[in-house]
Amino acid sequence: MNEETPGPAARRVRLVVAYNGEPFHGFAISAGVSTVAGTLTDALRQITGHAVVLTGAGRTDAGVHGWGQVVTFDLPADREINRDLVRIAKSLNSMLEPHIVIRDAAWVAPDFDARFSALWRHYRYRVLNTPTGNPFEAATSWHVTTPLDLRAMQLASDAFIGEHDFSAFCRRPKLSGPSKDAPEPSMARRVISARWSDAGSGILHFEIRANAFCQQMVRSIVGTLVEVGMHRRRAGEMTGILRSGSRAMAGHIAPPHGLCLMEVGYPT
Amino acid sequence: MNEETPGPAARRVRLVVAYNGEPFHGFAISAGVSTVAGTLTDALRQITGHAVVLTGAGRTDAGVHGWGQVVTFDLPADREINRDLVRIAKSLNSMLEPHIVIRDAAWVAPDFDARFSALWRHYRYRVLNTPTGNPFEAATSWHVTTPLDLRAMQLASDAFIGEHDFSAFCRRPKLSGPSKDAPEPSMARRVISARWSDAGSGILHFEIRANAFCQQMVRSIVGTLVEVGMHRRRAGEMTGILRSGSRAMAGHIAPPHGLCLMEVGYPT
């Protein structure tokens, strides 16, 4: 943690936040339900005396976990506590553990933005591929009892690497109000890597890194790849699904609790 | 799983059961609260039509987890389902997952008893030894923020190996009714191995194997060893505490959720 006191022009804070998505209705603030950003904002208000506005690197859906979520916000240095980030992080942890943990806190330049400064996001999806379940993996993995063909899933994953229009694997954002006449948002994303690995004890990891993700993209890709692993689809179908741009062509969406935002990359 | 249909004299069943202790008030049946044995008994009644009486290898306390708990019970083969263990295990899993999972089911000899046939029990205690918490370890480890001296804890652990009177590390069973005049139960137990290891990512494992354990014995030993790891006690004190036979001499009891019954050993 950077313990330097900020100058008057350097009051932006960056937190690295881990959370168990199970008790939350997603990351983003939403009226009437408990969310990660809402819980953090409430705690920060109590500690700092300010109604801070959080920006998160990834808007994880309900049930999705975070290990390396990054958030930024501005903090007027009017109170003594607001110049002591180590104390703020400790207070947050004592209020929010065990569901939310602040892993790091630092002062950053005023133009650093958790969302727009990010170069890439890395998500991990965990599949428990055993005939019977595991009570200790239930909250953080998708239990698939059919034996999966890891090699076929890896072959199919290679098709996603590079820049593609991911319309077939994404939930289209709802347009309402003035934005109705706005141009359709682009679903073009650049996947840097997509790799399956055997983590032992029947756990399979799918690691995917991209410049950005559209909504439900990882879960939709995983749902389709698991159908390949079950030999219900061929690995060679992926390019055709991407080109179709049609959600109906892709597989079922994998459940949220297997997914975790692991890390966000920024310019160094 | 042993799929053989039992003969008339071989109706005893052995299950290997994993469970997340968090939602349960311990293993043993207790009136008015949800327990692992109670939940299993209810499910077995629904599936088999019998009010079976379960024997467990270890009576884990409230909050303690199981990975290799062993239970035995008798099943009259009056209905067809009661001759098909694979189906019984599948039905149990579909009713009880994700909190309870039947890992194995087998027919055993009528004199096999989960408790009295056991030669040893192996428990693991997990400590998360990092400055900040981890939302994914919170349910299965004790978070200790003070850096622990693993070597001192190992040195202290060696004192427990062999046969000792563990009165100083055990909760005395409450005596009531006719057993008031019975002789005090023996607290002599034989510890076969006791070892600390670094499991990575700040997780420490304490593995202890003994012929049997008295109540709260592992948690009491771990609580005392962690005080050694914090340099609040010396490793050399353990033998003196054992000899004192006094609970007041031992350390605080470690919380239940770090503890898991891993495996039970039987004659082969």
C-alpha cells in the first residue's frame, strides 16, 4: 500500500477488491438490493464522511466472484482519516470481511480510471468435473458430471482468440430513453488468450483474457465450450457461431458462481 | 461402489460422507436443530422407507466440516430400492447436495461399525496466515493475521505424538442421570502423527492422526500451537500442559470452521 499523503491535486484512490459474489446481487449499485459497490459505498460513507462515486473495472453479474476487481473514487482530504489510506483500508476490512476484502489501496493520478484506463481483464471459470459433487467447491464452481474432453474444449477455445464481433455470445444492453436512437453499441472485443487447464481433484480452469468483455460473454463461451467437451458440438463450429452474430447459435449460459474476475491490467 | 446385492445376513451399509459444516449444528442428531446425521436419517427414511439408526466415525462439533466421515447403518432388504446401493447414493446426492455429498457407498460385513471398527481418524486444521482475509477461504479456515512461526509450531507439535492423557486439551463429557456414579471416562489417546505444512497462498495445514480424539481436542491443540507460533508460549511448554491435566493450562480453542475430518482408517 502506498502510504504517501496526497497533494491537493492527487486525491484519487484505487482499491483492489476481492469478494464472494454469493450474497450480492452483482457488483453495480442497484436500488433495493445488496450489491458489492453499494456495500462498499455505504462503508466508505461511514468511514470518510463522503458519498463517494465508485468506478469499477468490471460490472460482474449477480453471483459472479471477484479476486482482483479494481475500483477508483475521489476523496476530498478534508478530514484527517481521508489522508490515511492504510487506516481506511483497515476500517473497510473490519466492516466488510469476510464477504468483501480490500487487498490493496493506493493513491493514483487524478486521470487514472478503473474502467477506462484498463488494458485487459482476466476472468477464470471453474468447472468441477466429477461424478459426485464437493461441498467445498459448490459455491465457486459449476458441477458438470459428464466427463469432459479437455482437448476438444481447448481446440474450440482457440477460435475466440483475436478481434471478433461477440454478438452471438453477449447479452445486448437494454436501450431506453434518449439512447434509443443511438447507434447500436459495438460487440467487437479482442481476446488475448483463452486456455483450459486441469487444476487437479476434478477441477478444470478456463482462463480468458481480453481487452474488454460484453455482458455474459465468458459464461456464454464456457457454456458452449462445455457442450463441445460433452461431444454435443464440434470444436470447429465456433467460428461459424461467431460469424452468425446470433445468440441462438451459441450454447446455454454457464451459471454465474463458477466465474471470477481475477485481475485487471493497466499501463505500468 | 460395491454394486453386489447383499445376502440376507449382509445388510449393513457404509457411506463415506463429505459435508460443509457451516449450515449444521454438528454431526450428531440433536432435537430441534439441523444436524448432518439428522438430515441424512431423514433423507434415508424417505428413500428406503426405514427409520435407520446411523453410527458415525467421529461426532464433529457444530461448524466442523467433513470430507471422509464414515457412517454405517442396517437396511432390511424388503423393498427393491433397498438392494440397490448405487441408486440410494444417487438419490441421497440429488436430495442433499451441495451441503452433503455421498462420496462412496458399499455393503459391509454385519460386524463392521463405523465407530468401533476404526483404527484411526485423520483431521486437518486450516489456518489462513495473511494480513488481510480471503473471501473464498473464510468458511474453511481460521484467519490469523499475526505472522506465525511454523518451525516453532512443528517443534511444539512433536510433544503430542505417542500415548498421553489429553485431559488438558479436552472438554469433559457432561455426566448426568445414572452415569453420574460411573468412573470418569479415560482421556488417554494415542497420536500417530502431527504435522504442520505450508499449503501456499498463506494457508497452513495442521494434519493430525490419532486412534481417537476426545471432544475439542484438535481445536484445543491448534489454539495452543498458534500461541506458540505467535511467540506467546514456548514450544517446550507442551509436555508440562499435558502432564498438568488442566484445561486452564492450555490455550484458547481454535474456531470450528477451520477443522475437517479428512479420513478414517479401518482394518483392510
